[in-house]
Amino acid sequence: MTPAFINKIATAAPPNDVHEAFIAFARNLLREDRRKSALFNRMAERSGIAHRFSFVRPLPGAVPTSAGTAMDEAGFYRAGAFPGTADRMRAYEQTAPRLAAQAVEKLLAGEDPAAITHLVVTSCTGMSAPGLDLQLIERFGLSPKIERSMIGFMGCYAAINALKLARHIVRSEPGAKVLALNLELCTLHLHETQDVEEILSFLLFGDGCAAALISSDPKGVEMESFHAALVPQTAELIRWNVRDAGFDMVLSGGVPGAIRAGLAEAKPAILGNRAVQDIDLWAVHPGGRTVLDAVETAFELPSDALATSRGVLQDYGNMSSGTVMFVLQRMMQGNGGRGCAMAFGPGLVAETMRFQLAA
């Protein structure tokens, strides 16, 4: 069977660092509740995040205290008057293609765009038709005969599913060249709320895009096998629903514990009955500091095993589907070795991939 390789990964993020602006916004929301405010401050300090990026440009020092006060330069978010779903989707349609183009332009440097045979696009934070796939074809001169697949609304583990699909394509068509794109504008769905668990969810997320080239050309990361681990009776822990005021995310505080228990049970299947010590590289989706701690505990990993994932979390936060690709990109710049990638999302499901990175 023809092996499939991730030959290249390119990434992009918007220019606006919003992490500190969000912390100020959240503190203002919770200012009248000392208990919730203290909890938020404690979790913000322990988040392991220093930067997150957004399509919106915050107004310096803006902490809205009266209705209608703008939080950002474009006035997209206004106190007491946050946008509805239609306005958020219009913002996605305007912003997503530009961010996608930044990543794809870097990916295709030195490549023949007409040689790309398949295009796989994943996103769970916006949708439109004609969408990103057709816009990329037009902008980069991809073949009009290119085969297109859209993977939508799968959340943070969608990148693993995109890689799985790309591997199937290459194994069935050895001459195929697959462009896989993961794009998320998570900050498009910020809400005003007094629910501290929801505010803590918003503390994690940023915007970002990753593009990858997958083929049978034996360079980069060889994708060896995949395994999906569904944790029973956890469906309510991660939810992502379309509502009138945007997409409504529920990320329960019970997620890390469920991940820890689920991975401990699924460990032999995920590792293909190999020992943990046989895995050199751990490309774990940094869904949050406590998620990484749960993986470290479940696999009994040394304290530095998830350093790359923690570095991406610190520099970008959680960008949903593209985040694990940011981790893999950093690993591809280092030494080779046998690895395990994983990401988590609604279900609760851990999508995992065993891989071999060429030196």
C-alpha cells in the first residue's frame, strides 16, 4: 500500500493580539461578583497562554462600561449590542479568505499549483457557499478539475480527520497531491455572559489557519495509522451549536478528567501496543493547560514531552482545528523520530495518528 506523507505545513494568524484585551473585558463582566472574579483571575494566571490573535483590532485600553461602547476599532463588538449570527457570518466571509490565502501562499512557494489534485477544507467557525475551496482555486490557479471535500463543524479534532482523508486519497491514488486547509475564526463567536465557565472557555480561543501538502513523496511526516477513541457518556461535555447570537460553545470543566480516563483506557490501541517509551514526539492539540496535563498523566509522560504543544498554547492559544498542525509544523523543523498526534472534540472523541518524522 502506498504510504502518505505530510510534505509541508504553513501557518498564519491575524496580526491583532487580543489576549490582554480579553482579560480586561472579562474582568469587567465579572466585576460585581467577587467569587467569580477571583476564579477567573486565578485561571487566567494559570492558563499557560501569553498571546492569542484575532481578526478584530482591540481599542487600546477599552473596557466598555456603557451600552453601545465599542470594544474594537471596527465596532464589531459593542457593549450590550453584540452582533447576531448573520453579521458574524458576513465577517467570516470577508476575513477568512484573506487568512487562508496567507497560509496557502507560503505553502505553495516553489510548488506548481496546477499539480494539486485534491483540496480538503476544514472549518467549524463559519460557512458560506461558494466558499473557501472555490475562492482558493480562483486565487491560486488550482485546476478547475480539482476534487474538493469540506469537513465542517467537527471542532478541534477536524485536522486529524482531514489528514486521515488525505491519506486515504493518496493510498488509493499514488499520484495525488492533496492540499489540506484548517481555518478557524474562534474569536468571531465571543458572547457577553455572566457564566464563568463560558468566559473561561473564551479565555482559550484564538484565530489561526494551517495549510498542509500531502502526497506519496517520501519526505516530511509519514502518516502510519489512525485511531479514534470515543469516551462513553461524555456527549454533554463539549457542545457547539448555531444560535441567534453566533455559535454557542460549551466546554465543560469536566473535559480534562474525561480525556485522562478515556486515554488511559484506549492507550494500547492508540499506540498500536507499543510502549510509551517508543514514542519520541507527542503532537498533542493544546486544548488548554489542563488538557495537556491530562494527556501527560494518562500516558505517564516526562515533564518535557509536551513542550512543543505548550509552546503553541503559549504563543497562540487554542485555534480549534488548526492548532495541532501548528504543533506538527514546529516538530518538522527538528529531529526525526516516531510520534503520536492527537486532538479532542465533541463526542467526546480523541482522534489520534501515529507517525514517523524523517530526520
